[in-house]
Amino acid sequence: MERPVTPDQPIPPPDLGPDLGTGPTREMTRDQRLQARTLQAVGWKYTDILKFFRDKNKRLTYRQIYYACKTRSTPQKRSGRPPILTTN
């Protein structure tokens, strides 16, 4: 339900589903990242994706959803110096 806003009041934040408290968040699994990217690809907004995961009682943040949608879905190779090959 939309709440009326008068010009002298701040804009209320969107309703993001059930409040799961302020406990620690979990790292997103590969499947959750793929789900988030797929939902974003079909036109869902980040807040809608967050509501979807919170309805499943997943303790994720908006920033995690944003990051999952903006970065590569598969891990990149580790950077660093390659090993030295010897022929001994």
C-alpha cells in the first residue's frame, strides 16, 4: 500500500519484505548468484530480487544482489605470478 508523502516529509524507504534482523549475512551461493542474474536479465529490479530472496528467508543484502548482477557469474582465475617450470 502506497503511503501519501507531503512535500515536507522525507520519502519513505521501499518495503523489502520480512525483517530478518541485523545478524550476519551469508555469502551467496553460485546458484543464488545465477538466480539473481537471471531475474535481473528478465527485467526485475534489485529490490524485487531482494524481496524474492527474503521471502525464502535468505539473509542477503541489497549490495550482495547488486554485486552478483554486475560481476561475472563464474570465478576468475587467480591472478599472480605463474609457477617456474624447471627441467631437472
